[in-house]
Amino acid sequence: MIENKNVGTLTVRKDSAQVVFNENIKNID
């Protein structure tokens, strides 16, 4: 679960931002 963890930098590039966010979520789990 996400608790006091930096999810990372969300770079807004059309759909790229969502992809980067999802990848970081998987890594943190």
C-alpha cells in the first residue's frame, strides 16, 4: 500500500502520465 511514499514525478504528456503512474504503483505495491 502507498503510505508516505513518493510515487514519482508525473510528467503530463497526453497518456504518458497515466502509464508512468501505473508503473510506479506496481513497483510500490
